[in-house]
Amino acid sequence: MDLFLPYTPILLEGLWVTLLIYVCSAALMVVFAILAGVVRYDGPAWLRWPMGALVEFMRGTSCFVQLFWCFYALPLLGLTLTPFVTSVVVLGLNVGAFGSEVVRGALEAVPRGQKETARALNYSPSRAFMHILMPQALRIAMRPGANLLVDLLKLTPLTSLVTVSDLTRNAMIMRSQTGSTLVTLLVIFVIYFALASAIYAVMDRLEARLYRRNKASSAPAGLKVTG
């Protein structure tokens, strides 16, 4: 055990970098998923088509290749991104593209009768969307959204390939200097499993809270907000 204690600071530093990349890319993922999902669900045609093309491109190409292309090819076109920015943008947009389909599917899963009733009661489109459609769609999207957040976490080791000193890269440094593959891989296995479990626990609590809020909230006259 004494052999590995000197490497604790470098592992903690890598863990901090991993968490920072994860939080920033998760924020970008959520924003992009909601924006792209809403646009593809009910956006203007002039915006829906290019957004759809971007989503399909990000979904249809490898995150590995996207990282390499943005980090090594974009400088040839005059645009240089830091390893951190490259990691956040690629991971956020890649997983966010899948999230946009979750958001669009959740919006389409809201019963059509509630949308028609909202129009009959002279709700403005924006009011009906914010108060009727979106709260229900969010709860529908919560579970698959949690899976995507864990998928995002599991993609963060790829950032080591573009020179980011994340947990995996620093762990490999420990492995090369100590010669212990078993202990090194066991450490990062445990850390990633603990992080994924924490994400699921947080999302479970958010889902339960959102469910209780939907149940407790009273629907406007003529509308029934389903739980």
C-alpha cells in the first residue's frame, strides 16, 4: 500500500479534472438536448432542418473521431481549441444529440388531448408549453436522461487521448511507474462505479420530487396534468 500512497495527489488531481469536464459537458448536454429537442418537435422549418442535420451528424459519428478531428484537424482550418474546451464541446454535443431525441420523444408522449384542451382554453403556445407540456415531458425524460448522464461519465476517459490529464490518464501514469496494472485498474473501476451510482441516486431523488410536485399541483380548469 505504501507504494501507491505517493500517487494519491495525482489521482485526486485527475479526478478533479474529470469532474470539471463532466459538469461542464453535462451542462452543455442538457442545454443542447432541450434546445434541439424542442426545435425538432415544434420549431420553424428553417431551423428544424439544420438542427436535425447537426443532431444526426453527432449521433452518427464516433465520439472518438470527433475528439480527434476537433483537436487535431480544426487547427489546420485556423481554429485551435484547448484540450479542455475540445472535451467539453464534443462530449456535450455528442451525448446532447442523443438527449435531444429523448426530449422530443417525451414531448410527443404527452397526451394530445391536453394540448388540444389548452388551445381550447385560449392558452398561448408558450404558456401551454411551459406549464402543461414541459413539466410532464421532463418527468418522462428523467430516467433515460439519467442513463445518458452516466453514459457521458463513461465517455470522459476518452479525453485522455487529447492530452487532458484526467483520472484515467493520471492512473495510467501510476500504472507505468508502479508496474501494478491490477491495482490501478481496480482503483479507477471503483471510482467510476461510485460516481455513476451517485448520479443515479441524485436523478432518482429528482424524479421522485418532480413526481410529487406534479401530483400536488392542481391543474388549470379543464386540464388534467398526469403524473
